[in-house]
Amino acid sequence: MQSTDLGNKESGKIWHRKPSPATRDGIIVNIIHNTSDYHPKVLRFLNVAFDGTGDCLIAGDHQGNIYVFDLYGNRFNLVQRTAQACTALAFNLRRKSEFLVALADYSVKCFDTVTKELVSWMRGHESSVFSISVHASGKYAITTSSDTAQLWDLDTFQRKRKLNILQSVGIQKVFFLPLSNTILSCFKDNSIFAWECDTLFCKYQLPAPPESSSILYKVFAVTRDGRILAAGGKSNHLHLWCLEARQLFRIIQMPTKVRAIRHLEFLPDSFDAGSNQVLGVLSQDGIMRFINIQTCKLLFEIGSLDEGISSSAISPHGRYIASIMENGSLNIYSVQALTQEINKPPPPLVKVIEDLPKNKLSSSDLKRKVTSGRVQQPAKSRESKIQTRILKQDLTGDFESKKNELPDGLNKKRLQILLKGYGEYPTKYSSLIDKGTHVAFLNLQKKYPIKSRKLLRVLQRTLSALAHWSVIFSDTPYLPLLAFPFVKLFQNNQLICFEVIATLIINWCQHWFEYFPNPPINILSMIENVLAFHDKELLQHFIDHDITSQLYAWPLLETVFSEVLTREEWLKLFDNIFSNHPSFLLMTVVAYNMCSRAPLLNCNLKDDFEFFFHHRNNLDINVVIRQVYHLMETTPTDIHPDSMLNVFVALTKGQYPVFNQYPKFIVDYQTQEQERIRNDELDYLRERQTVEDMQAKVDQQRVEDEAWYQKQELLRQAEETRREMLLQEEEKMIQQRQRLAAVKRQLKVKEMHLQDAARRRFLKLQQDQREMELRRLDDEIGRKNLTENQEAVAKEMRADADAYRRKVDLEEHMFHKLIEAGETQSQKTQKWKEAEGKELRLRSAKKASALSDASRKWFLKQEINAAVEHAENPCHKEEPRFQNEQEDLSCLPRTSQLNDSSEMDPSTQISLNRRAVEWDTTGQNLIEKVRNLRQRLTARARHRCQTPHLLAA
């Protein structure tokens, strides 16, 4: 068993040597997916699905990586990373490169495997989608979750219908019946309904199973013809339903170690017309058992208790089984290897079919046990035999009719028992296939380059089998042309292909090889005689242009009309050829020429004739066939080919007939010559191969020597280069050291300068700090002195003001005394006037005194405020505040201006003038003192403003 680890590769080969699955397990390859990260782990595969051809499959793991495995091309590719686990897959869409994947977020996406792009995103489910069923046309799909099923149109990716159910009734599965337009819905209450896809009209409902064998259905499977439904669940019983009769017709009991059934799937067979007879049953122990539902015989099984199977998928053509194991790996099985033993012709078997009669039987009457040996037939009454025949007709219908029966007692069912794989039906054909590819067709692709590798392989196998059957076919040049249309038609049924060609050669190619290796002159003469009888003009036209029967008849025969007819025309023609006497083929050649007489009569060149008989022409095949039947009836007996050809003879039983209708000595001579030539050629090839090997060795030695010398030269050059590089590096190192020393010196000098500058700055800072401290002390002393001076000036001014006020009061007192003394001396008449004048003057003097006092107080207040402001803001620019003090003082009213000199007596005028002079002297002294004080404060402020940044430094 081969094992492949995908690892981190996105593409590669599935297997690296040709698979040879053993009969014991049938495993072609085991595929695992391990990551090579820091913590390696196994990525488990969860789902797998095949495409419509059966040669490709997709598989998704729990991290959302989806791979495509091409079993025919031996390639795998990573086509998508969905980043979440997939819950279901479908790969059989109408567009072959697209697939559907259901994801863990309840959505369904469609991707393209070629472009690796997202095609569509379908949403609508509220729980995980566990099933995707695609219609046979690929146009519709049904996605099923536990609570709903939705029908999608895959052309528009729009939801068409939605199946809503009650919460108490869950859905088990909803799927399309194969090759039909019917939807089958299975619910958890065991109810099964059939619906019409287009209208969703309920067609029917299956009845409930018998109470004695009632099981809850979990899994379902349907045959390819859609006639039989298999259902199972948590039991070892299988129920088989006939969907046409809509009734349960058989209950199969699995072995006792089977307690529950997890998966069911029918194994397709190309020879059973869709009525599959082999059912795969996956049970809870991880073993998938394949049983025949008719004989109830266990055929083979896959998986084991140690390596159990989690789920499986079977290819549509029944060649491969893909199983996801419980350890997360993926196994690919070969059905042919698994059925190799059981496909040998078995001894006669006793059937155990017991069908359901019209009257109701109990479940024990329907029950059959699965056995691994011969099945014993239970006793049956005469009535049951009659019911068996009736049910046989109901179940199989036309497939059991007379036209499917073969001669000598071989019927279709017996063939179904014998035919279980390709190349295994008759023992003789197996022996022919086992001989391998014939040497004459080893290089077939060079002469016939066919695009399809599968078709080329089938053609090569068929031709090899024919060559092994009879040696003449290894030297027949036109055999590939004759066999190709049948190979293309039966490429999936190689046994039928071989036997059809063998039957054609034995019956319709009679006397073809008597003149080997030349064309069959006798057969061509028959055709020419018939043509001469029915159309002399056309034959004369051929003779006139030197066109023989080897040109107008032999190309049609050696290619069996495949070059001049379409597929449908060719099939219609050979339906008639195989249904008539072998001479019908020769008459067809004559009829084809006669129906084409108009264009042939217009041809004059040999190349035109050759082109005509090797290419398709505008000809109605129905007219040709009618003409053939006319020729068969109207041709005289003496020239009719049927008188010279034998009637149809079938292939013999057991062994194919010996074919020796050819000149044996010529074939033997040619065979000997070809064998000799082949041996000579092989000897020549061996010698040439030997010489080529020796020459190759010499060339290789020479190349190795040259490579060694070149390597030595390169090493020497590299050594010199490295020495030069070392010298350059040393010079660079010396220069760098010199530059580094210079840089160090410069840095040392800079460091010394920086240290010296830092020391000077530190000393300067200390000096500035001391100067700032001194200035701060001076400022404090100045502020204290200013305060003391202000207080002294204020005290002095208050003392002067008090003295002046006492002096004024004294003068007033003396003035009152003088007035009193003068009043005694004046006359009584003048005394009243003088008293009034003195009183007026006294009031004026008091008013003048009051104004003088107010002026002095205002002036003192202004000066004191200015001095205080200068003391608080010494750096403020001095304003010319007292520049015009004289002008300000002049604005004040004077005593002399208030007194009217004309109304005062001389003594009073003298007294007032004296008092005004004294006031002026006192004010001038006071102003002078204030100016001196201001000058001192201004000088001190200027001294402070000359060093404004010392404190900041």
C-alpha cells in the first residue's frame, strides 16, 4: 500500500509508482495531510465527493483546505482555502469545473477548480448543512439541514423553494432520485414523501413499515434506475422498498456484530442497466460490508476494527471507493481488486428471493440473513412461487423481458453475477489482457496521435488483445482504422468492444485476409460485379479515370464508413448491418457509390476521388440504407455476395474461436522476418545504447574533468581575489586606524577645551551668583533706606505743615487783635464798613489759606506716589513727571490773586504779602527736598538696570 503525505504542497503526484492494490484490502493509495509547522499535527479529512466522470474527486479537511484528486492523471491540487470546516460537498454540477461546499457558518459556496475563484455565495440556512443533492441535469441542487431543505437554481444561484417543517419533526435527508425529476424527503418520524421537482406536487407517500421490524431511518440509498430504496438506522436490519410498487418487499438482517448502520450506498455496475445489486453498508464498527441484495451474500468488506471508516463515496462508474478513515486519512480502493476473487465464475447458486405477495405478510416472511457462504433456500409454498413471479414482473419490468435473454439459457441476471468488472467476464479475454501490450502497438500514439489518453489506452489494449488472439492482426495495417469507431463507442466496456470487433471480423470480414498483405481482391471483385450490374455508367467512369475498387471501395471497408459518416449516421447504418446477412456490408459500399454518382461523375482527378472517399459528404444515410435493401433484393444470385459468404456465426463458448483464415506461410514468413528485423533492431539498439552509454560516460568524464579544472581555476582565482581583498582590507584597516587615532586626538583636544570652558563657565556662574547675591542685598538695603527716607520726608513734611498751620493761626489771632484795636480808634460810621471789609478780606484770606493747604497736600501726595513707584519699578523708564512742576504750581491759585488790593488797608496788604512770601519759600523748600529724594531713587534704579541679567545667570 502506497501512502502520500500532502504536507504543505499545493500540487503534486498522488502516487510515485504504479499502484498494485492487493486483493486482501484493495487499497490503491492512502492519503494523509500532516503540517510541518513548529507543532506538527494531522489535518483530518471530513468529506469527499466524486465528479460525474468518476475519475476525479474532491476532499475537504477540518481547516477548510479543499483538494482535487485526479485519479486518471495522477495529480492533486489545492483549489481552495475556506478557513473553516466543510460539512458537505458536491462535485457533479453541470459546469464540470465547479463544485459546491457547505461550510460551518451555515453558508453554501460555489468555487471553480480551474480559476480557484468564488462563483457564488448562497445563504439561508440557520444550522449546519449536512447534505447536498444535485439533479441529474446539474441545474438544480438541494441543501439539507436539520430544520429546513432549500432548492437552488444553479444557473442563477437563487433559491427557488424552501421546505419548512414543524420543530417537532426533523429532517433526515432530502435528495433527488437518479435520472428522474422526483424529490424524496425523509423525516425523523419515518415518513417518506415523493415530490415533483417543478411543481412540488406530492406524488405519493410510502406506508409505514411493519411494527415488528420498525426502525427509525437514519440513512438512505437509491439504485441508479431509481426503483429501489434502501433504508437503515440504529439496527442491524435493512429495509428495501420498491418505489414503483410503493411497498416494502424485503428486510435484510446484517450480522449480529452490526448494531447500527451509518451509511448506505449502492455499487454501480455498467452491465446492470442501473438496477444495482450490490449495496455497501457502513456499520458502527467502522467496517463497510458489500452485500448482494438478491442473494443476501456478503461479497467483500473494507475497513477494520483498528482502521475504521468514518464515511465513504463510490465513483459513478463503480471503479473506485473513497473512504475517510477514523484517523482522518483518505483511502482510495480499487473495486476491481476487491472483486477479483468473487468475479470468477461461481458454482450454481440457489436464490433466496422471497417477494412480497399481494396479500400482507409478516416481517418474518420478508426477513433474510446475510451469509458469507452459499445461501440455503427456505421451503416455499406453491403460492409463494406464483407471487415471486408476479413481483419479479413488477420490480424489474422490461429488463426481464424476452429481448434481454441470450441463447443457451444465459439471461441477464446470470450475466450480472458473472460480470463484476472489466476484463474479467470470459476467462479467455482475461488471459488476452494479462499478456499486456503487444509489441506491434507499443508506439501506437506516434502513428495515431489521439488527444484522449484514455481512448488511446483502450485502443491499444483492444488491438493488443486482437493481436494476441491471432498473429495476423499484429501486421494488419488497417486494423486501428477498423477498430477505432467501436473502441470510441464502447470505451467504457472493453469486453464488449473486443467481442464486437471479433464478431465483426469473423462474420463481416470474411475472406479479407486471403490475399494478405494485399487488399481482399476477391471481396473487391464482388463489389465491382454488383456495381457493374446496377450502374455501368459509373463503373465505366471509374475505368476511364483509372479508378479501381481499391480506391472507391476499400477505403470505405477498412474504415467501416467511419470517415464518411457522422456518429448518428454510422450508428444507424450498423444497426442495419448487424441485423442482416454479412453481405449487407458489401452492398452498402455499392449503394454509397450509386447514391453519390452525381458528384463522382463530376470528378476527373484521382486526388478528388481520394478526397471524396476519405471525407464526409452531403449524403442522406436513409437513402443509402434503402438502396442497400433494394440491391439485396434485385441482385442476381450468381453475383450476389451472400452466395459466397457464410451466414452469421456467434463466438464460441468458453474460448474464443481460432482465427486462421489467412495465408499462414506469408504471415509466418512476415512474422519471422519482422521478428528477425525486430531482433536485429534490438541488437542494433542495444549496441547503439552501449556505444551511447560509453560515449555518454566518456563525455561525462570529459565534462567532469573540465568541470574539475574549471573548478580548480575558479578556486585559484578565488584565492588570488581573496588575497587581494585581504591586502586591501589591511590597507583600509591601517587607514582607518590612522583616522581613528586622529579622531581620538581631536576628541581629546575638544574634551580639554570643553572641560576648560565648563570650568570657566562654572567660575563665571559662581561669580555671577555672588554678584547677584550682592545686588540682591543692595536692593534690600535700598528698599529699606527708601522706606526710611520716605517716612522721614513724610514726617518732616507733616512737621512743616503743622508749624505753618500754627503760624497762620497765630497771625490770624494777631490780626483779630489788631482789628479790635483799630475798631476803637475809628469812627463809629466807618467802623461798620471796615468791619464788613475786614470780614470780607478775612474770608478771602481763609479761602486762600485753605486752597494753599489743599495744593500742598496734593503735591506731596503726587511726589510720594512717584517715589514709591520708582522704588517698586526701578527699571521702568523715568517719565518727565516733574519737568513742569513750576507750571503745575503756577496753576494753583495764589493768595495775592484772591485778595483785592484795592479793598485792603495797607497793613493788611503787607501782612498778606508777607504770609504769601513765607508760603512760597516753604513750598520751594519742600519741592527741593522731594526732588532730591527722587534723584537718589532714580540713580539707584539706574544702577540696578545696568545689570539686569545677573540674577538669571
